[in-house]
Amino acid sequence: MSIIKKTGIVVSNVNGNVRIMLQKDSGCGSCSTCGGCDIKPVFFTTEDYPDLKVGDKVVLESENRKIVFSTWKMYVMPVIMILIGAVIPNVFLAGKGFDMNVLTFLSVLIFLAISLLILNKIDKKFNSNEIIKIKECVE
């Protein structure tokens, strides 16, 4: 089991809702202008940490498989739904006298909308504490 660890700084704590700033290690691969890009920090918000103060350095940990699965849900599922939307009219309505390009386009849009609604419901049930945990406070 692979563990990902990142160090961050607490930038706000409102009633235990903590916002942590993580500085990316790099924004891209190695190139001739390495270091020439402006790498923006990433912010992470979590709940139930009332003892943390602004300016505290913390270590965030997550299992690699949980991050991969979350990424899969957010990126791969819409692609699969788009493919399903493209295939269905071509399988079930081929040769029926309809304009297949228009039907395929509309079906793709409908399946994309369905996938976004599903992801929205998943996002509302999502608890970031289950995936990323604050393990320690660094001095």
C-alpha cells in the first residue's frame, strides 16, 4: 500500500473547518525553462480540526489507491458515459431513417449531463476526511 505525504500550511480555521495551502512540487516535467513557470499553490479544505491554528505546518496523508479511484470517478466516468451515448443511437436506431449525426450528438449531450448529475450527487456525499487525513503537526 503506497502512501502519499504532502506538507501544507494552515491558512484559516473557522470553527474546525480548516483550509490548508499545499505548494506543488512542480507544475510540469523537465524542460529547458524549468523553474520559469509560476506554480500556484493548491488549497485543501477539511473539517473537524479545531485545534489547528493559522500558520501551523501539517502533514497530509492519503493512500494512493484512494486518490486513483477518486480521479477515475471524476475523469473516466464522463468519458465512458459519452462513449455509451455515442454507441446507443448507432446500435438501436441505425437504418430507421433518422439523421444519425444529430441523434448521436444529442445522445452524447444527454449522457454527459447524466454523468455530471451523478458526479454532483457523489460530490455532495464526499467526505474529504475519508481520503486525506491530517497525520501530524510539524514544528
